[in-house]
Amino acid sequence: MRALGLKAGFPEALWQRMAAIVVLALGAMMTSLPAQAATAPDEVIRSAVERMTQRIDAERDKLAGDPAYARKVVDEELDELVDFRRITRLVMGDHFGAASRDQRNRFMERFRRSMVQTYAAGVTMYEGQPISVLPLEEGDVRGDRARVQMEFVTDSGRPMPIAYTMFKDGEAWKVDNVIVNGLNLGRVFRMQFDQAMRQHGGDIDKVIAGWSTEVDIEEAAAGGS
């Protein structure tokens, strides 16, 4: 399936760095920490990013040299952290209700495999660029919803904004969407599914068979909505 894309005049080096940003953003989007009641949402994100970058640095050679190991590591982490049923409902959007239980389960598994492949292929592209989770500002937390801002500094010194939207599940803050340089990843996946449904005449089975969670780096660099 072709990813949605916008063209922009950015150099190839920036595409590679943007891939690293998307990998980290997707990884944090999947993170669900058993946080204590007093843990602020920005601290949840800060801990998640630090854990991911430290593991990438510690196992870079093995992750880069053994794709099967990289997929295994990612799959193990996601198994503990991701509510794929929730993600399935969000991505399928208006089509979720019309899908059978079998179709929902098959799409959930397809989404999982695709996400593992995408994440595993990009984990070593992060090379120590500065990442800052910004302090919460007034209005960033509203009841059981929160927004956390982060900046990733590219090699050129340009800050790349990332925003996480979060919800409070019991005593834990969890991420349910990520916006990278204005590109809403959750919306991209939902639009991708809807577009595929139109292309295949509403045949959910064909959409499932052709699904990919590949994010178009050019669109991220150009900025989405």
C-alpha cells in the first residue's frame, strides 16, 4: 500500500533523521507505563524516551546486524506495552462497526506485524541527537487528558517539534497519539485505512491483506495536519 505523501525540498540527510524521529515517536506512542498517581504525564514520556534511547545505544550493533533479533526485541516490548485492540478500533474508525470479529482480529495482527517490522527496521537510525521533553504549561493537562511537547534537534540544529496526546487510565498516563512536525500519525493511519477501503470498494479483507504502517517521511518533514 502506498503511504500518503507530500513533497518538500529537504535534503536526503534530513529524511534519514526524520525516520529516526518517527521511530522514536511511534515507540513512545506505544508506551504504557504503570505510573504512580503522582507521576506527571511529561515524566512518563521522559522516562519512556530515555529507556528507548538507552537500549538503542546499548544494543546498536546487534540490532543493526541481526534484523530477526531486532524484530524479536520490538515484539517483546510491544507485547507488554500496547493495547492493540484500542489501536485497531481507532485506526479502522467508522469501518470498525461493519467489520466482523474475525476481520478485526486479523487486522489487529496485521497491524502489529507491520508495526514491528517498521519499528525494528529503524531503531538504529537514532544516533544521539538531542531530545528534550518540555515542561508542562498551563492548559496542557485537562482532567484525564494531557498534551506533552518534545523537541528533537536535527544535525543542522533545527528543532523538530513532537507532541504527544495522553489519557489517564486509572492511575497511569498513556499515550494515544503522536504529532510529528504537525503530522498527526493517528490520523494518517486512519486516513490510510479509509483510503484503502475506497480503493478496494469496501473490501475489508483486501485492505487487511495490503496493510502497512509505513509512515511517509516526506510528509512528516513537510508538515501535516
